[in-house]
Amino acid sequence: MHAFRIGKLLGLEIRIDWSWVFIFVLLTWNLSSIFSRWHPDWSPAETFSVALVASLLFFGCILLHELAHSLVARRHGLRVRSITLFLFGGISNIEHEPPSARAEFFIAIVGPITSILLGVGFLAASLVTAGVSLAHADTALNGYARLGPLETLLAWLGPINLTIGAFNLIPAFPLDGGRVLRSILWGIGDDLRTSTRRVSAVGQMFGWLLIVTGSR
Ligand SMILES: [Zn+2]
């Protein structure tokens, strides 16, 4: 992987893959256009600054999600070398398979839980800070227009973290939900290899389901 190191956090090396730079630019660009629709009265510089901060905070949230996996893995005695942020999010470079079904369950589930808690936290904060301005709005877009920069950030970060949490719970590899399901199958009696095979089958089923529902 073409990754470069940006620093160390809690003894873990934090790295960024080059693909991440691409997605960072794309996200900031995309958010600039969303926020300019929400806030026609903002200057381009203002819109761009808020979009840039939103992208940075978004990747901060992904990093927290990965940190949660890594820290729980370390608690279970696994060595974690580094965390790499790449195109589709993050990856914790954990050495070896988890020692038990229980360990795998907690290592996997703590990521989505972290994202969901972040989402609920940001949403609650946005309701508290923006509640007054939203109460006076007659349409949703009008409501967004009344949000200040901080409230705009919170209103975007809440739902996006909830989405990341929920998406990662889909029981298919390489998503966290796939590992959660494997740990449950492993825990109720299957060996690791059979559990892996069964989860792969479930994942394929989900893939087909997406194709079938998407093609309608
Ligand atoms: Zn995860």
C-alpha cells in the first residue's frame, strides 16, 4: 500500500493511503456544493472553509471508529501495528486472528457502536444548538439556511456517522457486521473456518439482494 505516516496516537502509527487524498478532495468539493445550496447567502470562502472542516472532522470520526477496534483488540492481547485511512474508510492492521469468539465479537462491534454514538451525540448537539432556529423555519431548506457554521457541521456529521455505523453492521465481509456474525456462529459451536464460509455465503446473498433491488 502506498501510505504515508502522519503521526502516532496511543502507541499506534496512523497512516494515510494516497487514495484517501483523492476522496478527501472529492468529499470537500461535494460538501461545498451541498452547503452552498443550504446557505445561498454564504460567501464561497465561507462555504469552502466549512466543507473543509466537515471533511477533516469526518475523517476524525473514521479514525475514532478504527481506534476503537484497535484498542479493544489490544485489550484482548492482539498486537496492532497501525491504522491506515484509505479510499473507503479505515483499516486497523491487527496481527493474527482473534483468540476467541468473544474477543472477535467485541473487537468488531465496537467500531459501529462508536460511529452510532458519535452520530447520536452530533445529532443531539445539533438539536440543542439549532433547535431555536429550526423552530422558526417553514421548510427544511429554509431551516438549513438558518443554521450557523457550527450547526451546519453538526447537522451533517450526525446522520453521516449513523449511516456509517448502520452500514458497517450489514453481516457481510469485509464489513464489521460480517465479523460480528462470524463471531456469533463461532461462539455457538462452529469452528472458525466453517463460520467464515457461512458468513461469506450470507455476504453473497446480500450482494444478490442489492443487485435485484437495485435493478428495479
Ligand atoms: Zn469498523
